[in-house]
Amino acid sequence: MKIRIGNELLTEHIRVRIRVDFRGESKNGRFFFGGKSKEIMAETMREQQVALLRNVPLQGIIIEDVDLSLDVYTVSEENGRRHHEVAYAPIILTLRIENIDDLLPLLIKPEFRKIEFLSPENISLHRLDMERLLFRLSQSFQQELRLLEQKYLR
């Protein structure tokens, strides 16, 4: 990313903080054993996803910090007539990225909640950069829709 400071053009990475909440629903065990609460399922999902983020590199993204200090919380949800509680385990990722469009795989996920730009203070996008960003957004969105269709058509 090129940043203009006065008359100088500098190349700098963009730093962002992203909040992602992983969902956990309770599972009934077989017979009397093995049932897991929604809170334990959410924490397990969070641990699995953090392990993936730390071990599988993402193109153009450098993970600076993973904050697991936030507590698991529960929310009451309705699906038609059914009413049940779901637990969410949040994490906060501090990332360094080369281009804004490198963030798209994380931003289109249903777990994404919030983004905060840490630096630079101002970003100026060229017309071609904006076109590339919107094109990658469209591609990522269509890919996510295809994955959901495959999941629910089985």
C-alpha cells in the first residue's frame, strides 16, 4: 500500500484489528455420557480456529497478535418457533496486511463482527485498486455462496 505523506510516497503495511466470534451449540451425548455444553463447544471451536490461523498461512496477511481474553457469552436465538441459546467465543486478531483486498476472506465469513484500522491514519486508493477490491469482493462472495449451496443441497 502506498501512502502519501506530504510530497513523499511511502510503502507501508496496513494494520487492522478484527473481532471474530465463533459459534457453539450444545451437543447431546449418547445415553448419559458425552454431552457438551454450548460454552465448551464454543471454546473448542475457538481453539480449533486459532490453531488453524496460527499454522496455515494466509496470503498477504501477517498475524501480529491473537487475543483470547474475552469471555464466552450466550445469546438467545429464534428459528421459526424454536427458541434456543447459543454461545459465542470471541477472539481479537491484530493483523498486518499488504492490500485491503487481502482481508476479504476473513470479512465475508459469518463469524466476522468488527474491524478497526490501526494504521495508517488515511488511505488513498487509486481507481485500479478500487476496481480490484470490488472484483475480489464479488469473487469471494460468489465463492462463499457456492460453498453454502453445496453444504445445504446435500
